[in-house]
Amino acid sequence: MSFMTEFKGGFEFEIITENGSVIFTPLGVEVTTKDENGEKKTERTDYTFSYGIDIVVALFAKGVSEGKLAEAFSLDEAMADLEVVEALLKSEGQLRSFS
């Protein structure tokens, strides 16, 4: 794992086995395996990077225009989100479980 070092541009997670490897990044997944002749074969799937803000704004706008907001925008969900943030702020780095 590397976080914005001189040699890496961002988050990267790699799993390596005897049969191949998988590299996950925010922009895609690269899978390398061996074919029946022992030759390396690499397949890559690319993604468009997004923090998801555009999706949330579009969902909110749709709910406003239709007169019914999605469950994700309910008061209960907002309170649950605040509980998570409050627990993180109060945790002082200690791991805890809550529901």
C-alpha cells in the first residue's frame, strides 16, 4: 500500500499468489494469470474515478422533483451518519464496535 509517495500516484492494493495477481486502484482492476503454456496473461478493467457526489446530487434532485426523497436522505439515516461521525471523533484512536 502506498499513499502519494514519490513513486506512486495514489491508493493501490495488490494480492499476489502462485497463480497470479490482482491489483486494485481507484481507476481499475488488473488481473494477471498464467495461461496453459505458462505465459502471463493480463486483463484490465478501467473505471471512471468518482467520489460519488454527482450520483448523490442526482438522486436528491430526482427526489425533490418527484416529491419523495430516497431513504438515504431520511432523518433516521442522517442521525445514523452523525452517530458514526460522533463515535469517530470520540474514539481517540481506539477501535470499538457499535450498531
